[in-house]
Amino acid sequence: GQCSAHCPVGAIYENDQTRPVWNALEEGEKHCVVQIAPAVRVAIGEAFGMEPGTLSTGKLYSALRRLGFNAVFDTNFTADLTILEEGSEFVKRVTEGGVLPQITSCCPAWTDYMEKYANDFIDNFSTAKSPQQMLGAMAKSYYAEKAGVAAKDMYVVSIMPCTAKKFEVSRDDNMSSTGFQDVDVALTTRELARMIKQAGIEFTELPEEEADSLLGEYSGAGTIFGVTGGVMEAALRSAYYLITKEDLEDVNFIDCRGLEGVKEAEIDIKGTKIRIAIAHQMGNVEAVLDKVRQAKENGEELPWHFIEVMACRGGCIGGGGQPHGATDEVRLKRTAGIYTDDEKSVQRCSHHNPMITKIYEEFLGEPMSHKAHELLHTGYQERAVYKK
Ligand code: SF4
């Protein structure tokens, strides 16, 4: 569970699932595909003596091919897809009067916490699945169709900076949108580093390769999901477009960045004022939720329209599945690696990712369509807390 994500001394380790993945790769009966989360690419190098923050995306793709995966995808692609779904959901709530503030739901440690301890906010949660889950759902539907493989014969592995992602893959029936689990196994960054070492692959010597194109291309907005404030920044870049049909001149939202526990900003979208808050680490989250509760009780104006929450300090770059020893210095280096990836991207906004446009044209229709709901959205419920 997510407890290891918060274990301050790293004494609790993940439940190692490298064996079933080795088995699937060695047996070769299933069509094995893999995805890597944004935060993995700026941290895995540390396991091979590289500096924190070194961008290892191309080497990661090469390593995964050499391990035997049939296709190598990128969670950043479905981070872009999440923005189209979650951004459209937000615009709908603002323009048609839905429940506000909308709260992000892509961090499963936070989702689990909310269902147990803050379930007065269930209706505020975005129903968009996390990028990990969306990739699995698209792999077993859209990609499976194109590759001529039945969903039952697909095996989807994800490489995550996170131990709570292991729980997310089976958190409820919605996580099996094609009748099979969207993602079969979630491995941590550390587990993948172990597999690369076990295979005798010299990671630092690997060439830079590309991801497979169908579910592999990403924008700068997709990659910043790996840091606190990144989901919000990515959402604002596209929400501006969705509301005004125009693009921002400057896509950088500096107020969203940095390690401050709670960040706030007000954005003027051609007369529509949007107030946002970003919280990371659970202690900071409660303070934000209490402010919303208070405003509701007193019948006052809501303090924010949109809130981003990440359980880990710094966001996923500081996740519980990353190489050990994350100090703030390490977190800031990993963060810098993520923003470099954003800046060098040809497209900086999710709605400009050509493969996202293609997937809506060919398969999903439009954001929030019936098909998108079936594959890419979920629901939440109150969950019991077991007390001694
Ligand atoms: Fe996992 Fe990221 Fe949430 Fe941490 S912030 S628990 S790494 S999803």
C-alpha cells in the first residue's frame, strides 16, 4: 500500500513484483507492453551512478526493448489525454455550474485517503482516471485493435515512481474497463533498475531510442505531471484554449512551481477569473480542504475553483518507488530535469499533441464522449477505516 510512500526512513520496501513480469517476458505467450511515468526518467539514472535529474528517457526506452517488451509506450502520452478529459470536465463545471472546486484524482494515495477520511469531497473529485490507468485502457482497446491482439492476450506493465500505484491497478471494477485489468502490474523505478541490472544491461552505455508512436508521443504538459503543480499547469495551458479557442502567449505558470507546501494563484482567462491551489504532502492538504469546508459552511465565496493534490513532497519525483535518499536537493534536481524536458518539447500543450488529436478522431470521438467515459473515467465511494 501507500504506507511505504510515506515511510520517512525507507524501512518499508515495496512488494517485489519483478518475478511475474520476468515470467511474462520469458514465456512470450502474451503481448507485453510497457509504459513509463514522467518522474521515472529523471531519477532512474541515480541507480546507475548518474546525477539526479539526468533525463534518461531514450535510454529507458532502449532498456525496456532489450528486456523483451513488444511495445514501449509513455505514460506522458496519457497525461496529455488526462488533461483533455480533466480539462474539459473542469471547463464544463465552470461554464455549466457543476460542483467546485474540482480536485485532481491522479494520485492514488490521495484518492485512497479522500475515500476514507475526507469523503465529503467525493463530488469534487475529477472522474478522469490517472494517466497510468488511461494508458492501460487505451493499450487494451485502441492499440490492441490496431495490433490485431485480443485484450485478453495483452499484458500491460507500468514503471512508476510510486508504491501506491500497485494498489491503484485493482482499486475497483472501473480499473478493468475492457473486462481485463487496464494495467496488469505496476513496478517501481527501483524494481526496474533491479531488472536492468539482473539482465546485465549497461544502462549508461545504452543508445537513445524513441517510444512506439501510437501511445508514446508527448507534449511538455504531459511530462510536468511528475512534479507538484505540474498537473495544474498542464490543465491551465489547455483550459485557456478550451475556453477561448486561442493559445496562450506564455505557457509558463511560475506560481504553480516550487516546493512551497501550498501554492495559490489567480488566472484571468479573458474575464473569467480562476483561483487555484496546489498542495503536496498530506498535512498541507487538510489545511486546504478545511478552508473550503469553512467557506461552504459560512456561505462565502469558494476560495478556489481547482485544487491539485499530490501525497508526496515535490510530487511524483519524490515518490516512494524512486531511488532512495531523496533530500530536497535531490528533489530540486529531479524537478529541474522535468522542466528541461518540458522546455525542449516541440509541443508544450496537451491539445497540440498530434497523436492525441488522432486518437479522438479515430477512436474516442471527443473529450467526455460515451466511449471516453467507459474507458477513461471512474467513480469514488466512501470506504471504511478499520480501527483497532
Ligand atoms: Fe504516487 Fe505520485 Fe501520489 Fe506520490 S504523489 S503517492 S508518487 S502518485
